[in-house]
Amino acid sequence: MELDLFYALKDAFEISTPAHNHFSDALKSVSWDAVFYADGEHHFYKSGFTFTTPSFDPFEVSRNWMPSAIFSDGSCIEF
């Protein structure tokens, strides 16, 4: 489930256009357990899975600060 969620968010990020932000839609479509903003990032939690992104807009995200995830097993990955 966690890996599927990560790839769904990554796919939405990659197919977003200035006219349609699929990434924002995907983030909003998930029933997150907790959501908050701190330290310049949006944090999303669901059953041990943590997803962070500096922006809901893929065109505002710097290649030096990409969305990332921490899985319940402790492994980490970023876009």
C-alpha cells in the first residue's frame, strides 16, 4: 500500500501541467491520518507512511528539495 501511494503521488507530480495540477489533486484525495506544515514543508502521515513536500505545485519545487517519503520500515526515497 505504501509503495503504491508513493508511486501514485510521483506519477501525479510528473504528469502535472500548469493548467492542471494532478499532484495537488492526488494529495487532497488521500484520507491522511494527519497533515501539517512545519519547517517549510507539508507533512502527510498515513499508517506509518510519511510524505513531505515543500509545495503542492510541482513547478515551484526545486530540484534540490524534492518531495520525499519515509516508509514504515524506515526506508526513505525521494522523487
